[in-house]
Amino acid sequence: MWKTRCCWGVDYRRANSQSRDGDFYGIGTINMFSPVYGNAVLQLDQLYDYRIGRNQMGYYIQNQFRYDDRWITLIGGRYDKAKSRDQNLTSGTDSRKDDDKFTKTAGLMYPV
């Protein structure tokens, strides 16, 4: 006797951030025999403003078949689409990337 169970769904994720970063590599050298502790200070013109955005949408479907309450077969698929954008507001550079992917799943079980 065959039994079947199906499920499907959608998920969505979004993340945005904005930051101000600086490069401390040019602020002197470190002497391990005579360390100096303190705060490194950067001027405002040494900082970089960034804006980052990420969006991801996924659709999935999965079906489970049982035969004679012993054999279990599982098949499914998922499609994801992702977009990202990185902006350096200080230099005016802007990079975007779009990706998409379809993945499959399958399995067969026979519990002992």
C-alpha cells in the first residue's frame, strides 16, 4: 500500500548594513620589546563609508513516499536566488552580484 506526504515552502532573508571603517596599517609600527599601549586615532578623511545589502529567496518542495510501511523514498528540490550589493560611498564604487541555483535531494530507506 502506497502512502505519500508532500510539503512545500518559501523562505526570504534580507540583511542591510552601513558602516564606517578605517585602515590602521599605516599608523606606526609595533615594538614587542617596548610596547606602547593606547588608542589609535584616525582622522575623518581616513575613514571609508560602506553600505552592504543582501537578499535571498528560496522555494522548495519535497515529497515522501512509503510502501508497505517499510520502504521510504524521499525526493525534493529547491531553487534559490540571491542578490548582493556592496557600495563604497567614499570612493563611489558599486558592485552587484546575482546568483541562482537549483538543487535536488533524493533518498531511499528500508528500516530494519
